[in-house]
Amino acid sequence: MTSPEQNRMSLNTASFPGRRPRLKLPFGDYSHASQPLGVGIVAILIISAAILFLGDTQVERSVLRTAGAEHESDLLRFSETLHYSGLSLNGPQAGQDLPELAQTAIFDTRVKRALFGLNAERMEIYTLDGVPVYSTEGIENAPALSGGALEAFENASRSQFTSFFRSRASSLADFSSDAELIQSFMLMRDVPPDSVDSGRSLMVAAITSDVSPELDAAYATMWLVVGVFFFGSLVILAVVHWVSVRSSSRLKAANDALAMQNVAVRESRERMIAAADATKRAISEELHGSVQTRLFSIWMRLSNLKKRMDSAGTDTEPAPAPGPGSERAIRSELARIIDELDDVRENDIRGLSHRLHPSIVRVGAAPALKSLCDRLSGDVKVVLHADRAVRELEPLGASPIPEPVRLAVFRIAELAIGNTIKHAAATRCDVRWSYSESRQALVLSVEDDGVGFEQGTMSSSGLGMVNIQDYTDAIDGKAELRSEPDWGTTLTVTIPFVPVQAAEFQSLAGARLRLPDNVTPFEQGDQQVAA
């Protein structure tokens, strides 16, 4: 039988052979783990060492305490069996007759029969003076009382059941806290344990049993528990670390994507501001250029006309009355000036105002698109097709579509039609405006029959797609451009939109906008009449 020290050494060798094994996990190489992972591993090592340190003592105490309790029960049972075996173990002379009786064969037989089924390796019986009178291993092998054994005997002689631990290696001679053998002493009287009489003290019996199997099993269980805890904790720590690393990577990727999106939004805003500034600058230049030149020309003509009317003569000579031909010339000149002023108002001032902000979008997206198509239709025929759903969505004078969305749709269509007129060499451009209730989305489509292009071979910025994409992003939409050589180009913009409930929309009736005089209601069918 191995000693506890040898047993623990064998367990240590089995669990941690020679070199320290490297833990291989399916999550990658953690040899260069981050600081939290290293702290976690150190904590697991400290906890495991603490469990081993505390468990080494507690396991041994628990096993020996259990064995001592079993010995007490076994000694009581032995005493009862021995008293009812027919031996003369009672009376005033029983103590004096004990040494002689213990040397008889019948006593040996009855003792061994009483020990049958008990958890005992051997038994010794001592007189009240501490002299051994019997041993299952032979009286000559009965150990003398000394040290812990003597102390346990003295406690037992005072009716205190006492157990202490002996070391097998020292042949039951010395006390050892790392014992594999437990020896228990109990005082026996000349009456059975269940007797109502206290009786007289007769002898002290000691039984010994081997607890090394229980200790080995307990230590093995402790090491198994510690091993499962240690390696299980390492696996859990590795998984947590792996998840943390992945989460950190995903968070970093999300932050990077958000940063890129913020940059894109900022650039989009900068482009929109730049485009607005460019439009304002162009309008300013046009006001100070062609419009001012035309107005100055009209002013000069009016000034010359006034001079002609005032050229009647000097202060001393009265002006002759104008003739019929002169009057007709003046009226004709005034009529031309009026026409030119009206042309400046209609084509120049109104066009500039429309470029700044198309006021018709206040009426609705469909009337605004109709007005745009009519204004841009020329060499390229521009036709608007609005389905019934979108027409019903915008009753005359009110629209549940937010004005920023209407304005963005107008600008997108304006840019797309402008690209068609400038670059597509098309003869026809169809603008389709619809609402899909199943998708809960507004759909704007601009399709032409132009030359088209091979997608990927032409820069989208050259087609105005940058500004179109900016407007689309501003309203949470999605733009898609499809084109093939000789098959034209189609731009589709999808805008998520959930219309308000009918009852809620009815509350808008009192706030409906009044149509301008030059806007007429939609006709039935695809064609619409507006401005």
C-alpha cells in the first residue's frame, strides 16, 4: 500500500507530467494573450492552488472523522455481541480473571466472531492498567501504549471514546497526522451497552482499520474536481476572451463603418451646400448679367422714348403737336418694351425663382413633376406617368408626403431628365411616379431611349449620380441605375413611405393649399395637366 505522500506524488505526476503541457484550444493561439486573459489565468491558478491546499487537510479530516464514527459504532456492537456470547465477563472478579480468560482459545474464537462484519483490521484489549492481554495478531505483536496511543487509552478509561491515527510505515508505533491507519479506544464494562446498570469498568478495547483506500479515493476525487475546475475555467475564459475579441472587432468595424458613414454624410452635405452655393452664384451672375443687361436695354429705350417726346423745342419756341405717324411710332415702341418686360418676367425672373425653389412642390409631388416635365419637354419629349395609387395619395391641394421628400423627388427628376437631355441623345423620356402599398414605398423612375452605356465603364459622377445619390440619401431612399448600350438608361429611386391614416389625414383638409391659377386638376389616365 502506498503512503499518502507517495499517493499524492503519483497524482501530481499523473496530472502534471514533467514538462508543463501547453493548452490547445480551437479558438486560435493565445500565447500572446491580452492583459485581462493573463489576469484570468493567474486567478484560476490561485483558486486551484487554494482548493488543493485547503482540500488536502479537509479531505483527510473528513475521511478519518467518518472512520472514527464507524469505529465507535463497531465497538458498541462488538461489546454487545461479546457479552451475549456466553463468556464470563461480569461480576466483581471479571476484571481480575480477564488476563487468563483472554489467553483461551474460546475467547479468541468469540472475539473474532464478534469482529465479523466490522470495519476492523485488528483488535487489541488492554486491562485498566494499560497491559495488553489480547491481540488478533498475537499478544506478542500487541503495541505498547505510548504517545498518542497512551493519551487515547487514558481518555477511553475515563469513558471518553477516542480515535487517533497511526502510520503503517512505523508499525503502529508513532502518531502521525498523515496516517493511513485509524485506531480507536473504548472503555468496556461488565454489562452490555444496552443495560440499564452502569456496571463496572472491565477493559479497554482498541480496533484498527486501514483508511488508505478511502483517502486515495478522496484525494483522487479532489484532484479530479480541481482538474475539471481548472481546465473548465480555462476553456470558459478562452471562450469569453474569444467572444470579447470578436465583439471588439465587430464594434471596431461598426465604429469604422459609422465613421465612414459620418464622413460620407459630411461630404454629402458639403456637396449639397456647394451645389446650392453654385446655383446661387449662377443666379447672381445671371441677374447681374443677362437680366440686368436686358433691363438696362429697356431702360435705355424708355429714356430715348422720353427724350423724343420731350424734344418739342426750347423754352422760347413751343413744341409742335405730334403727328399721327409719330404717335403710332411711340405706341409701337411702348408695346415692344412691354413685351420685352413680360419676357424678362416670364422667362428670366420666373426661371430664376424656380431654380431657387419650385413653389409648386407645396401642392404635391405629382403636380410638381408634371410641371417639370412640361417645362423640360422639347426636342426630347418628356412624359409623366402617375398611377392611381399615387394620385389617390395626394388629393387636390394637400399631400401627406413630407415637403422635403417632395422637393428631393423633384430635384432628382430634374437632374435625371437634365442628364437625359444633355448626354443620352434620346428622343423620349418617361417619368413614372407610383406608390406600392405592399412595399410601402414611393417609386420614381426616369427612363429614356437613348444610347445608354456599359455600366462600370463610365463614371457615375459624370452622369450627375453623385448629387442624385445625395438627395436620395437625404430622404432614406435607394437609387439604382441600369443601362445597356443602345438600350437606354433607367434610374429607379425607392423611398420608404407609410401614409397617414385617413382620419388623421382628414384633419389636414382645413389646411389644404390653394392651387395657383395656372395649375389645373389631374385628368383621368396617365397624362396630367399642370402649369
